[in-house]
Amino acid sequence: MEKDSLEKLQIKKTAYKKNNGQNKKFLLSFILLLFILTTGIILIYKKPLDVDVITVNNVYPYQNVTILNASGYVAADRKSAVGAKITGRLLKVYVEEGMRVKKGSLLAELENEDLKANYNQALANLESSKENINFAMAELDEAKKNMQRIKVLYERGFATQAEFDLAEARYKKAEALLSASHANYNAAKANVRNAEVQLEYTKLRAPFDGIILTKDADEGDIITPLGSAANAKAAVVTMADLESLYVEADVSEIYLDKIKKKQSCIISFDAIPDRVFEGYVYMIIPTVDRTKSSVTVKIKFLEKSDQILPDMSAKISFLERPLKEDEKVRRIIIDKSFVKIEKGKYFAFVLKNNSVEKRELMIEKEENKYLYVKDGIWPGDKLITRPIDKLKEGVKVRIEAK
């Protein structure tokens, strides 16, 4: 009886081993689950934050007073396709594209040997007419003296009436001959001038100071006034006066109330990205283009530049008022929503090596929703614009794909 009781109190090894194996399995499963959860949480929190960024640039503050934007092209008030007034073969072109020329400069020349011969012949005729005048003057002088002698003899009775009449007739004939010689001289002089003009027509000269835009004909081409003949050219070069440049823009008719004459404008060019130009509205064409429902507006420059060329595309900002002097200086201007304000200080977040770099800003002034930044960020920096509330120093980020 006692032996049976002791056996009941004895721990059985097989049962212990079985329970111990189950505990080990449960523990390993728990550890594995905990590892998976921890790894997932780490991966979630270590995942780079998607952000939007912009590149910081120096800009002009005139956007704050811009009431309308438009696009257009540069044109010239004085632009000329220089051709010839007579038909002829092009002998020589003395200019190339891009050359600056003065008024009266020789641009090209037509063959003119025949006209030179006509000019030389006219000069010879003029010289001959001069000699005819000298001959007629000598003849008149001799006829006058002869008539005076005959008259004295006639009055004394030593000459007949017929002799006196003949001497008088000779004198009048000499006068007429001198008058005819002067007329012939004037005609010869006019012929010389005509030959000079015809010869000058073969020399194509610049009608004003300007720049050569295109060369439209080559040596050997036939040049005609209207270019109607086969293979003939009407113009040799095209040139423009750079002092007469303006911008021509099409403005929708629904915005006409925003534009007026002498209104201040800012003109910018994609070809000249580091500079803008001041101008003003000097003409609003009083005609609406039916096809585009727009009106042509002409804007003149207040400042000139050799970088501005005809037919260059331009962007025009029409301003509500003239710019102040401090608005003509490029600044770093950012939207106020791009910064975080902490205890009265402004902070921006910059992308640096795929991480966030927090920077304190020095603000020059605040205008509407924009901040004029004096220091803290610089042109070329990648400024993070969203999400500002989730950004901290050192947080890993990536630019969100659009």
C-alpha cells in the first residue's frame, strides 16, 4: 500500500519531456513572430519619406504687381529687303549675316560696264558742249565787232545797207548759236546726271543704320525689281534697324480692360535667362483678329541691348504700376507655406544627400504670402515644399515620382 503511494508521487520523465518540447516550440514561435513584427515596424519607420522639392532661384519681385502675362515676338519698325531698281547680274556682295552697317554703306553691286560706258560718253558730250559754248562766244564777239565797224562805215556812207543788214544778221545768228550752245550744255549736263543715277542704281546701299539679317542672293544671280523673272531675285539682303525694335503681343479681347497706353511692362526672353527688360505699351491696334479673338499690342523697350534680335520670342508681364528701385533687384522669394515657424523663427528644409537639412532663415521682409529671404538658402538649393509637418533634421527622404 505504501509502495503504491510512493509511485504515485514520483514524476514521470516521459511526461516532463513531452511538456518541455511543447514549451520550446511555443517560445521559438513567439520569438519569430516578435522578430517579424519588429522588422516590419523598423522597415515602416525607415522607409524614405516622399517629398516635393523646388530649386531655389533668384527672381525679380515684379510678379507681385503683374496683372496679366502674354507672349509675343520681337519686331522692327524699320526693316528692309534691299533690292535693285534696275535689272542686272549680281557682281559682288560686300556683307554677311550679322554685320552692322551704317546708312549709305555699300552692300552689293551689279554688273555695270555698259552703264559706265554710257556715263563716260555723257561726260564726253558735256565736254564737247563746253567747247561749243566757247566757239559760240568767240563767234558772237567777232560778229559784234564786225557789226559795229559796218555800222560806223554805213553811217559815214562807206558801206551799203545790204552790208549793214548782213553784219547785223550775222550778230543775231551768233547770239542764237550761243543760246543753243548753252541749252546743249544743260542737256549734256542732265545726261551726265542721268548716267550717274543709272550707274548708282547698280550699287545697293544701306537705307539706314542697322544689322544684316539675311543674305538672299549670291554672286551671279539675276536681280530684278519685282523678282518676277524665272530664277531671279528681288532682294539681295534683308536688314533691320535695332534701334527701332519692339515686342508685338496678341492679347485676348476679354483682357483689354487690363491694358492701357504707356502701361509699364517687363519683357523677358528664354534666350536671355539672366536678365529682364523694362518697357511700356506704346500702341494698341484698334482691330480685333476674328480668328484668335485677340488684339495686337506693341511694347517698346526702355533700354537697348545687342542681345535682342528680330523675331526672338518674348514673354511680357503687364504691371499694375511702375516698378520701385528695390523691385528691380533679383531676390530669393519663396512661398510662406514652404517654411515652418517655431518660436517666431523661420525654418526651411533642404534636400541634402537624400536627407533633410533644417536651416534657419533670415527674412528681409514679408509681403502677402511671400517671404524675401536674405540668408539661409541660396540659388541651387533643393527646397522641400511638402510635407512640411513631417520633416525633421536627418530624416531620409526621396523625391516623389510624378
